[in-house]
Amino acid sequence: MTLKSMTGFSRAAGASGAWRFVWEIKAVNAKGLDVRVRVPQAFDAIEQQARAAVADKLARGTCYATLSAQRDAAQPEIRINRAALGALQTALAELPATSNLRPASLDGLLGLRGIVDVVEAGDDEETMKRVQAEALASLQTALTALVDMRAREGAALQEVLTRRVDTIADLVQAAETCPGRTPQAVRERLSRSIAELSEAAPALDPARLHQEAILLAAKADVREELDRLNAHVAAARTLLRSDQPVGRKLDFLAQEFAREANTLCAKSNDSTLTTIGMDLRVEIEQMREQVQNIE
């Protein structure tokens, strides 16, 4: 199974009757799921359905879904108010004939306000319901493309993260076998330290120095940190094989990785082990940056 990325972009165009529309969806990473839908006024009725459709496909990330729609121009309808025109003609016919009045012309009468109306063509409710349904179907096409893109990016990230975890596992193994952690090496370092302190301050109690050396050796032991790092490696490999959204779990696990690596560096009293710890911190930080984009 593959992971999914939280970033992606898709576009789907559609048409219904005189309407042409385009969905554009952009997704970016986020802590949770945040769906933002923008539709033209004529499509307000499907905004909530569109929001639910996006939420059904995605588990995490901020998603911007925008619908652009345009209606093809239609021939306007010309309506003549025949009742008003007839009443006006009747009224004119009743006027007394004089030499100063000319008979009313048809174009003159039609030019009067209220006689002729130009009505822009529109869509009835059933037509708009059909158009809106087609727009929702086009949204599903765009969402499918978005999910596919996020899956492709997730597969690439999965390969990268798997290599990161393998590198971390190799570094943990190198720390396990570090020569500076062997009892003989620890004993030699402590013996040198005790000898140097005894020479610098002959009055110090050798028995007390021996006790302090044992405490320092116990504090410098990184066995627990290595055990936890190995456990985290196993957990990370399990999550990377999951078919569920595991981004937040991986992010938390990366924090735990970093905590153990920091403690290992703090407790180390061997330069080689410290170098391994620093390399661990670098790999873990890079892993954590990439995990931020996993759904």
C-alpha cells in the first residue's frame, strides 16, 4: 500500500445545456482537514454538497475547490404589451382631428415605455437542477484526479521515507557496535580520568572517586535510548506499510526519534558515538520535514 501526499492540483471542465463550467482544486498540507468551496451565485444550492464530496475523499489538508461557470449568450425574448398598445391606439383615435396633429406611427408607439420589453433568456428551476447535478459530477472527476495525484506523490515520499528509516536503522546499529561503548573502552576512559584527578588532587578519596566513576558510567550508558530507537524504527516501518492516513502518527514518531537522538548525544562521552548521534539528528530532521506532507 502507498501513502498519500497532502498537496495536489486538479482541473475538470464540464457542460450542460447553455452552461460551461470548470472546477479547480488545490490542496496543501495542514494539521487537520479544512475544506473551502467557492461557487457562483447560480450554484449556491450545491455548495454544501460540494463541501461534503471533498471531505469524503480527503482525510487531511487544506483544500480549495473553486467553480467557475458561464452561460452561453442566448437570443433575448421580445414581448409586446398588446393590451397597453391597444388602449393607447383607442385613446389616440378619440382625440379630435386637427391640422396640427399627424396620425400616430407604429414605430412611434412601440418606442413608448412599457409597450415593448426585452427579456433576457433564463433557465427554469428544473434546468438549473440538471446543470447543478452535472457540476457535481464534474467535481467528482476533479476529486478523482486530485486523489490520484496525491497518491503518486505519496508513493514517491514513501520511497524516500523508507530510505530515511533504513539509514536511521543503520546508524542505530553503528551506535550499538561503536567501539567506545565496549566495557573495556569505558573502563579505560574512567581509569584515565581517575588517574588524572588523583594526580591533580592527591587528597581525594580513591574510594569516592571510584563510586563517582561508576555513577558517571551509568549516566553515560545509552542502552535505553538505543532500545527505544530500534522500537521506533520498527513502528515507522509498520506505519509506512499502512493503507490508512498516518501522517500525524509519523510526525509524532519523528519527534520521539529526535528526543532519543538528542539524549544519546547528551549522554555520549565518546567522540565516535557523538558523531553517530549527530548524523542521526540530521536524518531524523530531514525525515520530519518530509513527514509534514503526508496525509
